[in-house]
Amino acid sequence: MVYVLVHHTWESSKEKDAQKFLETVKGAAASGKLPAGFKVVGAYVGKNEAYCIWDVPSAKALTDFAGQLKPPTKIEAKELSKLI
């Protein structure tokens, strides 16, 4: 398992679509409908961007899953190393 930081960005014109997408992922996490081994650690939303931290089997598994959801956002994912 690895931690992955995902940075979502979107144009102002895509705000509603981005919010709907983020709510869909939040709902899936809350109802246990994420793929096995996927856990949202935290999510932080700002103006035209969001940061999500995931605990997942691999960064590739997460980006593959995100691609299936066809997000209306640009996604940049980085694997994190635990410091403490």
C-alpha cells in the first residue's frame, strides 16, 4: 500500500462538473463502493482545485481507476513517502 497525493484542477466553467465528480467519489468512499484496498485519507477543496490523499495498492491502480471515472478535471498524482 502507498499514499498518493492527487491534485485536481479545473476551469471555472467546469466548476459544477468538478463538484459533482468530487461528491460522487466522496459518496463511493462513504458507502464502501471503492475498489478493494482503496481508501481516501483526506480531501481538501479550494478555488478551481482539490487535493486528495489516498491509501491505495499503487499509484498506477489509482490513476487507472480515476481514468475509468472520466473526471472533468486535470489530474496530477504523486506517490508520497512516509516521513514519520
